[in-house]
Amino acid sequence: MEEFTGLLLPIAFLAVLYLLLIRPQQKRRKQQEHMVRTLEVGDDIVTIGGLHGRVVALTDDSMDIAVDADEDVIMRYERSSLARIVADDVPGDAPEDEPDDDGGDQT
């Protein structure tokens, strides 16, 4: 019985380590892989370096990004450098209701 108690602490430590460190990392990696796979021409993106642009061409391992409105400047990046895809209609970005024009507080 004492041997089992002595093993309980290391086993619990490994379980906590897995739940707090390894599992979330695997989940983030799967999300990143899914995002890279679903990338399409015309998507507005942000790279891991903070560059904002629009995807104009894709290959198996790279993407061409237009970084200005006229698409005169095109840069090639690895697909793995994708940080996020910028959504056109992000919830929460909608304009809030206009305040009342009477200027008084409604408490």
C-alpha cells in the first residue's frame, strides 16, 4: 500500500503536466494546421511577424501576399508563417446603438 502511495504523487504530477501543457499545445497546433489548410486566395491575413496583407496566390508550401491596396507590392511567405485570418464581419465589431439625443442619463 505504501508503494502505491509513493507512486501516486509522480503519476498525478504527470497527469497535471499533460493537462496543462501538452494537451493545449496539441490543440493549438491542430487549429494552426486547419487554418493553413483552409487558406484561400483573397483572404485577408496577418503573419507571425505582424504583416497585414491579402493572399493573391497559393502553392503547397508558400503564399504570395499583396501588402498594399493597389497590389503593387507582393511578398512570398511560407504558409506556416500565418498567424490568423482576418474575418470581414467579426462579431463585436458592429456599431453600437446610438445614444439618446436628449443628453440626459437614463438611470
